[in-house]
Amino acid sequence: MSTLITNIAELMTQDAEHRVLRDAAVVIEGERISWLGPAADAPAADEAVDAGGRALLPGWVDSHTHLIFAGDRTAEFEARMAGESYSAGGIAVTTGATRSTSDFDLTRLAMGRVAEAVSQGTTYLETKTGYGLDLENEARSARIASTVADEVTYLGAHLVPAGMDAEEYTELVCGPMLAAVLPYVRWADVFCEQGAFNEDQSRRVLQACKDAGLGLRVHGNQLGEGPGVRLAVEFGAASVDHVNYLSVADIDALAASWSGWDAGTGQRGSGTRGTVATCLPACDLSTRQPLAPGRELLDTGVQLALASNCNPGTSYTSSMAFCVTTAVLQMRLSVHEAVRAATYGGALALGRESGNDVDGERAVGSIAVGHRADLHLLNAPSATHLAYRPGIPLTHAVWRAGVAQGVGAAQAVR
Ligand SMILES: [Zn+2]
């Protein structure tokens, strides 16, 4: 089964050459992209979709979410808006609610959140454990996450649960809890922050998870300068997330991690990959923290990702468009740079920017032949409208692995 999407006013590929095509067309064959180019040269296909002069982008790649939870933190949000400052402790409220919710309900809630994200153009999504915080509930969260998300991260080291000694808990995270989640996860993460895990504890968590064969990510430098970025680079983490408070040495370390990487030679890049800096602007706004220095990071050669950090405490939105809008209006990224960070950048942070057309592990986050057909058609003639018309829902149609998703408009466009 092949589908031709034609009459695309602007095709923002986010491919290795950063190409933007006008009057373009794309052909989907099964789950993969089989052709793209000028609409006038498009081959025939089993069915045709008229994009009506709209803009087509890669689907969003949301590389940082926390969707396995129950409960509500409206009261904490209200208190914060009334002037109370954010600290890491609110996580305990969600842990209580999550532990007392059934598997069925936790799964249903998470599936609803994924559907909400997909309906807004997200086609590849990571999520984390981290609201179980005991062996049984972390393993349960990992198992449920593996049924709803594309990528799963073990975040047993989210917070030391009430009544437990930090050292004793770190041992649990590095030992029996890690063994229990291992069948369900590809990544591990640690909240390296004052009030969460200190440098020594974070280091032990990262080492144990690395030894277990997991890829690494770090929550770092959110509430103040600290060792998070340094540890992430030292351990070769795929990404360090938040990055609000960075020293010159932190920025230099991130930039140096990419010095052996040549992204220009193809989607695969070449050389040694570094640590992606993942900015979470919706979280920064919701906690009234200064926005991460995305402009400066890009200018020094750091690869950037934008993600929603969807979670009940500090960023209760799955809207990647909102993150892109904020990155343009307030972080001084161009529209092309912001869209790239929210697509290709997220894929890079998840090690999915390249694929293998033979064995079917397809690249996501950019539009190129052989890549997974993850596409986002905007109800606008160009991606610029994401920032030019802030707050307006612009998702018109979404294809995930070649399958049109239930956005409503996906049918109307045919
Ligand atoms: Zn997070």
C-alpha cells in the first residue's frame, strides 16, 4: 500500500542537508518514506492525499516525558503561581497516588496522555518510571511504560522516598530495583539536584546502570549550577536535560563532547556522538525558572533537543508546538532551529536519528527515504506559523509509521 501526499507548500525535511522544499510531494510505502521531491515529478501511488498547500514537517520526537502517574498537583501549581518556589519534594504526592492506582487505571491514564500527544503531532515518545520509588512499583511502572511508549527510561533515582535513608535507597536503585526493571527499559536517568541525588549518589547510579547495559540520561542543572552536566558528559550520556544554570565550563564540556562529530555527512553523522542538551521550556515557564540558554548552546556547537517534560508537577503539557513557539519567541531560536530540536534533536537524544533500512529499525525525526513515515501536516502554509500564531492548534493530520492517526482532520484532508 502506497500513499502520495502532494501539493505540499513547504516540506521541512530536517534531513542532513537541512533541506526545505517548495511545491513538494512525499510517498509513503508501508511504514517507510519511499520518495520525496518536487510535486511535478511525483510517481503514482495507490492513493493520493491533497495537502492543500499546507506545510509538512517530521512528527515531533518528545524525548522527555513522565507519563506513568496518577493524581493531581493543582494545589501545588496554585501555590507556586502565588509565589512559593519550586523544590523537588512535590514528587512524593504523585508517588502516593501512583502506588495506590491499579495497573489497569495506570495504563489507561498513560494511554490517554500518549493519545493527547499524538493528536498534536508527536509521533515518537519517550517516558520514564520515577513515581513508584520502591522495587515493586518501579518494576510495574516500567512494564506499563513499555506497553505505551516507544522508549522507556528507568528513573528510580527521581527522589529518595519519605522514611528512607538516601544511601540505603541508592543501593536499592543500583541493585535489586535495577534488576527488576531491566527487561522493560533501554535507558536510565538520575535527578542530580539539591534535594534529590548528590554527585556521589548520581555517579553510583549512572555506573551501575551503564554496567547493566543501559543508555544514560541525566536530569541536571535545573535549580542551580551543579555536577549534572559534568557527570553526563563524563559518562557519555545521550542527553542531559533541563540545563537552566550552566557555568562556562559546563557549556564548554557539552560543546567539546560534539567536537568529534560530523553531522554533515548524512543522517547517521559520523565520529563520536556527544551529549545532547535537552531544553524543557514548558517546565521553565511553569516553575518560573529562567529559560535554558538554548541560543548560546547552539552557537557553541552543542546539539539541542526540545521536549515537553510532560509531568503532573512542573510541566503538565504534552504540546511540543508550545515548546517550539516558546523557543522561538523567548529563547531566540529560528523556527527552523526550534523545529529541528523538536524532531531531529529529540531523535538524536534517543539514538534514533539513524536507522537501518534493511532490518527495519528506521530512523525518526527527519523526512528522508527509508526513514519511518512519521509526518505532521500543519493547517498553515509554513512552519513559521507555529510562532507567528502562538496558541493556535495547527495540527491538521498526523501519520505515525505510515498510518494516519485519529486527529479528525486526517480523514477530511483526503
Ligand atoms: Zn523530567
